[in-house]
Amino acid sequence: MKHPVSERNREYFRTDHLKDDLKRRSVRGGVTTMLSQACKFALSLGSNIWLARLLTPDDYGLVGMVTAVTGFITLFKDLGLSEATIQKEDITHEQVSVLFWVNIALSGATALITAALAPVLVSFYNEPRLLWVTLALASGFIINGLSVQHFALLRRQMRFDALVTIDVLSNAAGIGTAIVTALYGAGYWALVWYPLVTAVVNCASVWLVCRWRPGLPLRHVGVRSMVLFGGNLTGFNVVNYFARNLDNVLIGRFWGAQSLGLYTKAYQLLLLPLQQINGPFAAVAVPALSRLTETPDRYRQAYLRVLEKLTIITSPLVVFMIATSDWLVTFLLGAQWRDASTIFLLLGIVALTQPVATPLVGFLLPRVAPEICFSGASLGVRFR
């Protein structure tokens, strides 16, 4: 006799019904996700322009000092177990339940480690304001850990309509909170409240949409291979993180919050339109490619098609941003950000090589933006 919970939620573990109509589902998912990205882009662009005028480079740099360091800890809160759930051909309720509790334990551990690092960051940057910023952002790890497997199950089932709705609503809630608190003079705390509110709305929404509920963790249910898969992915994330975030640490340490704020805002502005393209590609490509792992030829062809389209779309956009960098930054962000235009230009040249120089997963893996230190959303750049 099957476990009653497994029987009731078996719809979340079967994927055979997806293979017969994989192309149509992928196309429909891509269209749905692109429409949501258009809404998010409008929200993100508007919020970036508004907040850039309400806040200062010092505000962005201050929060960036924390997230540049705590972002490394973020890599271990999941250990790639969400991707393991998505890609595995056959999975059971018992296995996902074990992974859920592992994610909870990892999230709690990362929150405690982050809190313990708060005094270290204060000393490292010689900035006492970082103490409470770090402690506040640490709480987000626990909130995010509650929804990791629920999001993975929805992505596994290619429920893009539900995913994009949750994403847009949670982003709107976070952005609204950031703008309101900034208007009332919260300063850099507006950038702290944003991810916390977004994470809470994300978590509550996904639990309402995904009816799966975890059971008690059981031993010997066959999760070892999934943990190994997640560990390999985490290893890649660690290398990728240092390649993409060590600059933030060094700039914050030797040049201070003002310089780091200019640098990170230039990076955000560059990635803002690119992530509106990369996000839908990643959201649709990963679950679709996961269903083709047993047919290498089809997998290879699908991967190359995605990479080709990604390059064709993003390259002209980056060229345009490079050509207009001298006035684009000032026009969008205001005169106080004029010094970021040169940084924007140089980063744009490097961005041209990314689609072809980095594998699909690596290119789409986010880089931590200064507004947030855990997955879920951002002010238009997600985790960069």
C-alpha cells in the first residue's frame, strides 16, 4: 500500500506526460515567462530609476559590502538539491521530503554562520553599520529554505504560469516596500527590507500554489545520487562565485562604500535588460533539457539552439548599451551616478563574450546583487 501523502501528491513526481508534448510546453512556457519578464522589466526599471534618485552610492555600497561576502555562504544553503529534484528522471515523495529537511537544516546553518560573521564584517570594512544589516539579511536564508523544494517541483512539472505569477507578485511587493521605506527616509535599509519582503511573499505564495507537503525524513530512500549531483553543482557555483564577486570584496575593502556603490550600480544597469532575456531562457531550458538527458543527440541540438538564440538576442543589445554609455547612465539614474558610466562601458565590452565563452548554466547562474543575499528576486537583476 502506498503512502497516502505520496498517492495524493503523485502529480508532482511524474514527468512522463511532459515528454509527449515537450516542445509545445517549452514554447508556451517561454512565451509565458517572456510576458512576465516584460512586467518585471517595467517594475525593475522604474524602481531602479526611482531608488537611484532616493538613495546614494554609499547606500548601495554599504549593502553591497555585506552581500559580496554573505553571497558566498548562500551557495551552500541549497547545495544544488533543487536542480537535483528537477533533473532526476524518477523521484518519490519520500526522497523530496528528505531533501526538504536537508534544505531547512542548511538554511538554518547558513543563517547562523552569517549572523556570526557580522562582527567580522564590521572589523574587515571598519564599518559599524554593517552589524545590523548582516543580522537582518541572515534571517532571509531561513525563509527561503522553506520553499526550495516546492519551487523545484513546480519547475519539474513546467508550471511556468504559476511560477511567473508568484515571481511578479513577490517582486512587486518587495519593490513597493523598498520605494515606500526609501521615501520615508530609511536610506540603505530600503535595500534590506526589499529582499526580506520578497522572500516572505515568495514563500507564502508557493506553499499556496504547490499542494505538496513534506513528510518526516526517512533513511535509505535513495537520495545519495541526488546529493552528489547537488554537490557537483555547488562546486561549480563556488568557483563561479569567486570569479564574479571577488571584485566587490576588494573594491569595498580598499575603496569604500562610495566606489563599490558606483561599481555595483553600473553592473546592475548592464544586467538589468540582459536578465530579462536570460531569465526566461533559463526557466524553460533547464527543465526541458533535463527531460532529454537520455537522448544525447537531442540534448546537444537543443542546447546549441538555445545558445544560438541567446547570443543573437543579447549581442546587439550589449553593443547598443556600450555605444550610449556616456549618457545612458546619467539619463536613467541621475547626475549623482555620472561616474559610473565609464565602468558601465568597460563591463559592457566583457559582457559581449559571455554567451559564447561560458556554458549555458554558468552564464545563467546569477551573481549576487547588493540588494539581496538569497534567491527569490532582485531589483531587476535577480542574483547576478
